Amino acid sequence: MARIANYDTKIESFKAKIEKKTEELKSLKAELSKLEEAKTKTDFKVLNEYLANKGIAPDEALGKLREVYGE
């Protein structure tokens, strides 16, 4: 005799798996956002240290960048 599939059980199982993966994806996106923020902070810190070591005021650097790249 052929086995009868229990579609309701399988459907609920797949819905649960999708929900779990959705939560994992949200968590990964939040972690990615935190990492991107940390990288940006580090990049700005390096830039500020470079400008300070060269004796360049931030407004001078910004003015030069605007000359080269525009507003």
C-alpha cells in the first residue's frame, strides 16, 4: 500500500524552518550593520590621525576634496 503524505505536518515543518532562517537572517544583518559601523569609526579615526600628524585641519582637507571631487 502506498504511503499517504501528511501535508499539514510537512507544511508546518517548512513554515517553522522558514521562520528560523528568517530570524537567523535578521541576526546576521544586525551583526553586519554593527561591523560596518565599527569599520567606519576605525576609518575615520585613521583619517583624523593622519590629518593631525600632517598638521592639516579637517576643514582644509574637506575644501581640497571639494575642489577635486565637487560638492
